[in-house]
Amino acid sequence: MYKALLVSGAMALASLSTNAIAANGAVTGAVGGAATGAIIGGPVGAAVGGVAGAVTGAVLDPPPREVVTYVRQQPAPATTAVIEDPIEVGRPIPGEVEIVPIPDNPHYAYAIVNNQRVIVEPQSHKVIEVIR
């Protein structure tokens, strides 16, 4: 019984920590995961949450200011990709959308989708930030 409760708590924790991290970057990484885990499972939950939060937070941390500035300064193309799904931090954009690597930082790329500049993780196309 205890193992089943621990496993289901860890799964809920992973879900909650991901949502907390994606919420405007207010809660990120291990700290957010540990706080969420402590609420759900006490000290054991805090340890599990810290690890889960660190893993997810490493991918979704906001990009450096230089990357955002670079993307803002790039000229807009004549046409942009149009997709029906909403653009959300943490969710990938379709693979057929053309992304442009950031020359000085290979951990980031960008695309212009639905007339919005979007910073993405190059391998997964996961949205890291939507520039408004």
C-alpha cells in the first residue's frame, strides 16, 4: 500500500512540478519541485520533487537575456508558419515548422509562428518562451 501511494504521489508530483515551472517562470527547477513535493508527501515528497523539478526545470528555465534580445532584433520573414494549436511554454511546435538556430548559443533556436516569435529547444522543438 505504501509503495502504491509513493508511486502515485511521485507521478502527481511530476505533473504538478511541470505545471508550476511553466507558469511564467515564477517557480523553477529543484526549488519548485521540492516545495510541491513537500506539500504532497512531506520530507520524502520534497526529495523526490526536488529531483523531478531539477530535471524539468533544466529544460524550461527562461533563456538568457542575450538570446531574447537576439530573437527580437531579427528581421521578420515575409511569411510565417501558421498552426492551429495554441503556442504554450513546455509544448512542442510541429516538426515541420522551420526553426533558426541561435549562432552564439546552440541550446536555443527560434521560429516565428502565428506572427509570434518563439524560442524553442532545437532537438525537441519544445517552446521555452513566447516573446510578446
